[in-house]
Amino acid sequence: MIYTVTLNPAIDHTVRMESIRYGAVNRAQEGWIVPGGKGINVSILLCRIGMESTALGFCAGVTGELLEQLMIREGCPTELIKIPGMTRINTKLQAEGETDINTPGPPVPEDAVERLMRRLEALNADDCLVLAGSVPPGLPQDIYRQMIQRVSGQAVPTVVDTEGEALLSALVYRPFLIKPNGDELGAIFKRELQSQEEIVGCARSLQQFGARHVLVSLGADGALLIPERGEPLYCPVPPGRAVGTVGAGDSMVAGFLYGWRKTGSLREALRLSVCCGSATAFSPWLADRESIFQLAASFYPDI
């Protein structure tokens, strides 16, 4: 089973319009709500492509109840611990580009954190743990390091998809995979990365800190996988029209894990990772199984 942890989940309210007039009444062409949060997205995408996944984390108030209902609608199992407050609502504006308005989540009580930690201790080496997304107010930036420490005795493969100190602190426990994007990787080293050679160099530095495999998403420029051993692997994106980018990176994580578990090949995992991310970018929200595998079959007929 692949378990994901989303410490700061959300309801994502997407609004689409041709343009925005600030200080005036705007009429949207359409709008919809979906579950939000990086780990949540990974679990949903995995369930869509046929791999079991359970979403762990926290939910709060009536918006937390709505989050659980939306996950049930997706057919994705959840084990969300209820906490005081309200699960946050983020707004995604699609008008002459994308604008995200992300709000802070509710504080997480210590006893709720400990309940989650105890749940993680029940995982074993046949499972996989994905730790993804921002750290909510009041929790330490090394919370992911603490979580990996809790499962280190069970030899649970871990994936970390976050940024900054939350990512760096987790590397000491040698996560199986980390997935920064190009900007996040550059921010860690306080430089703008201009070439694949610079990206690979920074990724290798993170491997020296403890990361095993480093998957770097590069948007329209594809993705680079810097494996624990061997030469870097590059994969371009398939042709298509981008509709939105929300969830594309999370879809890449899901696709990589699916490909790795199905084939044991890093190259095939990278290919399916890029196809999942691209299919989501070509969709209004997370891609469905049919669109992913149609794209994979046309771009990589040998998959």
C-alpha cells in the first residue's frame, strides 16, 4: 500500500474566466471544487490509475467533512484525523494565466500529531510513504524528518515532496525519492539554474546530504532523474496544450511510483511520471487513467 501524508490539506475552488477586473464584479464562466493538497493529489491519481493508496493527514470542521466526502466520491480511502478549526479553502483563478490564492491551515494539536505518528509506525517494508506539501502553522519545519525517523526501523521506502528546510532536514534518513522542481532546487542553493549540468550538480549535492533518487520537474522542459547510481536520465514532455498546472507535479510522483512498482525500471518510472504530469497539465484537473495511458501509448509505444 502507498500511504500519503498531507499535513495541510485543502478544498481547492477553481474559477475560470476570460479576464479579471480588480475592484469590480466579475462573472466566472465556470467554477468547481475538488480535494486539494499535494499528498491528497498523489493518492487520488494513484487510485485512478489502479494502484491502492490511502491518504493520511488532518481535517477540520465542515470543510474537512466536505474534503472527506469528495475523497469518497473519488474512490480514494482516507484516514484523516479530525482537529479543531476549519480545513482551508484555496482559490485557483484561471484567467489570462494562473493565479493561486492559498490560505493558511488550522494549527495542528500535539496529540493529533502523535496519533498520526503512531499510525505511521504500523507501516512495513511492503508499504511506501509519501510526505508531500507545506507544513501548517505551529508544526516544526523538521516534521517530515521526525516522521521518517518513526518508520526508519520498518525499512519503509519514503518519498519527500516539499521545499526548503522541511526537505533538507529529511535527507538525513535517506529518502528513496525527492521531487523538487527547478525553481525549488535553485532556491535551496540560492542561485538560478540555467542548464542541465547545473541542475544535475545541485541534485548530486542533495544526494551527498542523503537523498537517493532525485526527480527534478522542469515544466514544459520535461524532467530529469538523477539516480542513486548511474547517469542522469532525461525525459521531454509529450506534445499537447496545457490547461492548468495544479497537481501536475503530484501526478509525476504518482506516476513514478506506479512505474517503479510495476516494472522496477527507473527509466520506465520516469517515462510514466512525465506522462502522468503532462496528462494532468492537459486536463482541467487531475488526469484520468484513459488519458494517461493513451498519452503514454502514443509517446512511448514500448511502455
